[in-house]
Amino acid sequence: MLTKRIISALLLIGLIVITVLFKLVFNIVILFFTVIGLYEFFTMLEKKGISIYKYVGIGIGIIIPLSIIFGFETTKKWELLLIILVLLFLIIMQFRRRETSGVIVAISTTLFGILYVSWFFSFLIKIRYLENGVALLSSILLITKLGDIGAFLVGSRFGKTPLIPRISPKKSVEGAIGGLFFSILGALVSAPFLKLHYVHLILLGLALGVLGQLGDLSESLMKRDCQVKDSGRVFPGLGGVLDSIDSLLFTAPVFYFYFSLIL
């Protein structure tokens, strides 16, 4: 298992490097991860017994990253318009069902999956398309994924105190602290890209480290609710796409708004 995890991690690192440098590859990878991530999420819901329109949800979800890539956003608040249209469409789709039980759950979980996976993950595209986007994208990936690596390494070696055992029995307080330290380290390493004061970088690394771990714990909570160990088996030893991007789903939107609106 450790060998598989190391090989998968090295392949992911290589893919990330290529993805960051070449926009076409980046767009393809984002679209691929979005589709597979949505598929994994909706499949987990099906295992829980929730009746949803899986492929309709995936089709709607892919519109969000495509709209950013090709720039056909209708208004500045186009996301809100899309959410309203999706909600109306999902309600109309429910009219085809023979039974009325579970309608609210089906609509809510489908809409949540689209927002959680597709919309949150699409902020990486927005970051890439900002001025100095390559540097910013490299920074958010470095800070977030170093936090993941640090939490795993420190937790595996020194983890003794359970963090939230009812959600994720293997996560420890020591691992969480190690993850925060590595996230701060990632922010400091990103100094040439971000061009911020070191105190600012430390606070940024700490904030993103906390958000990344919340993203990881949130996916663990959903997997436990659906009674699955991994979201998928795309990466041997690491799990599925959702297992690999869960922390980015929380850090990417905050990072984007921080650098595009505040700074």
C-alpha cells in the first residue's frame, strides 16, 4: 500500500507540474477531474440509496468549468443565474418520477454535488486566468498539498491523539498540527510568487492549512455517511479524485477571492 501511495503521489506531482505550465493540459485535467469527481460523488449517494439523476448532474456540472474556459459568462453574477436554472430544471426532472418520496433529498443532494465539486473546483481555473496566474496557481497547490503531505507524514509517524474519531479514526491532532506547519512552510516557499511580507505569508499559510483540513474532514464525513472507504480507485493507494482534491475544494475559492478582490 505504501509503495502504491508513493508511486501515485509521484505521478500526481508530475501531472501537476505539466498542468501548471501548459494551459491546454490544465484545462483538460480540470475537466477530467470535474467529471470523475462528480461521478464519484453521485455514486456515493447511490450507494446510500438516494435516487438521483447522476448523468444529468454531471452534464450540468461540466458547464461551469467550460463557461470559464471559453468565457461565455452571461453576467457578473452568472453563477447565481445558473444555480436558479439548475434548481428549476431538477424540479422539472422530478415530474417524470412515478414516486414522490425522496424528491427533496434528490434535488438537494444533486445541487449540492454540482456546487461542491464543480463550482468549488472551477476556482482553480479562475486563479490560473488571473494576472500572474501560473505563480498563483503554483502557490495554492503548493500550500494546500504540502499541508496534506505533512498531515500524513507526521500523523503516520507521531499520531497518537485522535482528532475526530467518529469522522476519521486515522486522523490525529499531531497530524493536523504537522499539516498546518507544512502549509505555512509552503506559503513561505511561495514568497517569490506571492510577493507578500513573511508575517502575511505565515497567516495565509495557517488559514489555508485550516481550510484544507476542513475540506479533508468534510469529505471524510460524507464518505462515512455513505459507508465507503474511498471515493474511488483512480489513484492506487490514494483513492479517488475526490480524495485527492477535497482540500482544494475549500482553499481554492478563498484564495481566489482573497487575491482577486482584497489584494
